[in-house]
Amino acid sequence: MKVYLVRHGETEWNRRGKIQGQADIPLNEKGEDLAFLTGQKMKDIPFKRIYTSPLSRARRTAELISGQRGLPLMEDSRLLEISYGNREGQLLALIHRLPFLRLHRYFSHPSAYVPPKGGESYDDLRKRCREFLEQELKPLEEQMDHVLVCGHGALIREMVCIIDGIAPDAFWQGPVQKNCAVTVLSLEQGVFQVMEEGTVYYNDDI
């Protein structure tokens, strides 16, 4: 079985360098274009199931990639982006300059990160990513050939870290996917492998 992990298209907060987390920010015009172009490149993949984060930016990306397939979009809260609590909407560039925001450790030493009010810990994210891989995807191996999962940057990076055995404090040493980039997993005999990571199907100049 192949699993296609797709990050959502661009939003205005992406463009402005703001931390989104679980704030429900929709795709902007460019984000819609990126999702449409990605869908065109993936139009011949015979998806049998489509999962999406409940957030509108991921769901809309899933809709545009799904195209005319007529498959239902299966929302799963385990696919939400990590929550940054009351710090969502802050400029990413300010994090290391304003340590009282309590976000800087997440980007340097995730294992020591203490989330702000209303936020999730790194372990919270890791737990639900592992649950989705083990409890939702693994049972599909004998039933499905191609599965699409539309989610978020940190979420997809964490799934890759789990599969590749990457330690929490090495989380940021690898790439976080660009908007609408695609990571492909294989699942054979109950074992996941990362086949491709962060492939984009559009011109970066768009």
C-alpha cells in the first residue's frame, strides 16, 4: 500500500510568517492554485480512501486533489496540526527574540518544550501521529492500494520521524514540507517506509 501525505496549500498566515497551529485559516488564492496543480499531477493515482485534517485549509486541499473521484473526505482529529494555544497568530520571526512566548524550545529542543496555555506538547503530537499510523492506516494494508492524507507541516514531519526512528530533538534537522508538497510512504507486511519526501508538483515561481 502507498500512502500520500500532502501538506495543505498556502494561507495568508503562511505568507506573512505567522504561526497557525489549529487556528482555522483558509487557503489564499495561491494556495488554491497550488492544490489544484498538485491535484492535476496526481489525477491518475487511483486513491481508494482520502483522509483530511478537519481544518479548512487541509480539507480544501483534499477537495481540490480529489477532483472528480467522488470519494468522501474522512476527517480525523488526529491529523490536526500541533496546537500552539494562545500563541497562535504570533510572527515566527519573533519566537527567539521573545522567549517569554514559550515557543522557542519547541524549535530548538522539542523534548524540553512546555506548551503555552491551551497548547499541545511534542509528546501529544507524537502520540496521535503514532495512533493514526498504527490504528488507522496499518489495518488497511490488505484492503487498499493508494491512500491520500491531507494534513500539516509538523504533523507530516512527525510521521516521518516516527517511521525513520528520528529522536525528538532532531525533529527540526530535517525538512518541513512546502505547501502542497507530497511525501510517499509504503506499507508492506506491517512496516512503513518513506519512499519520497517533500516532492512538489508545481513551479516554485508560481
